[in-house]
Amino acid sequence: MSEWDLVLYTDDKRKNVKNKLKLSDKTLSAAGQHGKATILVDHQGKEWLLKVFSHIIDFDVKKVSDLEVDIQDTPERSRDRLHLWRALNEMTASRLGRRLYLNVPETQLICSRKVAKFVLKPSTILKEEDVIILDEEEEEGESAEEFYHLSEREIGSLTTSDRFENVLARKSNRKKAVDVLALLQEKIPDSKNIDEYLDDRKDDLDAGFDAIQNIDDAYLLLPFDIWLNDPDRNAGNYLVQMEKSNKASRIWGIDYEMWSFGSDIWMEEDNVTQGRSYLTAIIHPKSHIFDSRVNQTFYRIRMLTDEEIIQMTKAPQLVCKFFEYHITKGNLLSDEREKLKQVEVNLEDFLLESRPRFDKLSNLLVRQIGLPPDFRS
């Protein structure tokens, strides 16, 4: 691979290069975008973040880590056991956000080169009597081949250096690169979390709020975040990007790992939000539910077709390869394919069933923002 530690391709045959990156000597602290992460630099000098999800397989019982969701759990406890959920959530949210023309960082799933090169074909995934029963009322289940819908999945591949493989391996419980999945996400330059941005302007807090409220991005992200229904949205989930003059120019939504897990749960009350989301609290003084900027995202969400949502909730082919590789190596039971299907179906069902009609989203926003003054009577 010469000087590059990670090369991404647009096809399985590795003919068309999408991006080339090398490891830097820098890491991101827990307080920065996306928590602790390894920083890579691409061939254009742009920085990317690598976040590794290590707790996917329970090797003692040869099963995928617990996927059951208890909305009474704290976000911290859920994170410890829902790594497959979180990785697919983040990538799906990125796909959705970019399709809706929102400021959501580009995100790509990454795996070890051994997994990426694994040949996924019917002779591999379809074994004798290997049938997955998804509905007990049906006499027949879906075959593994039907289950994967190979032709409908995102195609892509990658190659890695030994140094990059070592980075993955260090995050693995067994110190093996093949055991983990990772997210590669674009790093937003010249940015701070909203709370850091406001803290730096505590001498003139009103001016800091005004600067954010004058940016359209927050209004555009608000319906998107309510639709995804993340119980853990907080000030750390938004970045304020600044120009060289230190003027706030854009707001980005990040960390969409926990969406769809619970009901309409927003963060606990504090002095800033008073029970609302941070984003709602910050834009509240100059917004109401009929703001044209909010309506713009309403419209875009409503225009998403069922086919688009189904396509965006399918796990990338490399995740299927990850499962099949570990089944073949004896690290996973073949029944665990159903877990992957479970994640996909749940993501798809949530988006299709809750894709909000205008009135439904409006009602959620009314609870967060309150009715406009002229409607209160």
C-alpha cells in the first residue's frame, strides 16, 4: 500500500479509488467530536476520525452481543452492549442526513482487510439446512441467500496497511483486527461543541445565542433529530463551525448512535434547556413551528420514498461479510444472521412507521417549543 494506511474503493474489484488515507500521530480527546478517536489524513489533506466498535461478538457463547433495548437503561449502559446497533445507526443517520441536505458528517463503515476480501457468495452463506425462520407462523423461512439480498446492497471494498490493522487489533478483546467494525467519519474543522462555544462567550452570552440563532442549520436539523427520536441528544451532539474571523458559520449534527431506541425521551432538565433538547432551547427564542426553515426539512422528510428508506437501512455488504467470516471461522453461530436482520428490520420499520406526517412532527415540536404566541388563545 506504499504510503497509504487505508484505501477505499467504490467497487468490490478494487478498480476505482474513492479515498486514500494515512494514519496521523494525532488522536481526538473525549471532549471533541465523536469522543476519543484516531485521526487519519486523506490525499487532499482533509482529516477523518476512526472510531472502533469492539464489543460486537460474545466469543464465549458465539453470539452477537446483546441487542435487547431497555429504554430504562442509561445511555452509558446501552452503549456498552449495543455496538452493532450503534455502528449501523450512525451510518444510516449519515445517509439520511446527507440525502436531506443537512449538515451531518459523511460516515463509512470499515473492517479488517481479511473480512473485506472474504468472498460472499451463495456457496459460502447457504449451507445444508441453513434456513432462518423469521416468522413462526410461516411454514418456511428465508434462506440465507434470500436473507442477504446481495444484489441490493451497497458495494464497496478497502485495503489496509499492517499499521492500520494493528490499530484495529488493539481495540479488540482478543487483539485481532477481524473482530471489530469501525466508523470513518469526516472531521469538522474549526469547530466546537455548542456548550464550549457558548462558554467561550460567557461575557456576552446573548451575542453567542444570537450568532447561533441566525444560522439556518439549527432549524433544519431540528425536525430531523425529533424524527430520529434519540434519547441522548445533548450539547455535545452539535458542533458550531467557525470562519477564520471566529464568526459562527454552520451547525453540524453528530453522534447519531442511539436513535430510535426509546420513546419521546429528551435529556433531563438543566438551567439551559429546562427539559427541552439543547438544539430546541437554543433556537427557541426566534422560532415557532411554522418557521419556513423548519418546514423545509419537514418537506424533505415527507418526500423520502419507501424504497429510499429501505435501501438506506440495509447493512453494507462488508457487515454481511463480517458475519459470514465469523460463522465460517466458528466464532459465530449461523443463527446469528437473524440478529443482523433484526437490526435492519427495526431500523427500517422505525423510519417507515414514524416517518412523520406534518401534524405528527408539529405536535412533537409544540411540546418542545410551545405554540406560537398568536395560537395560544
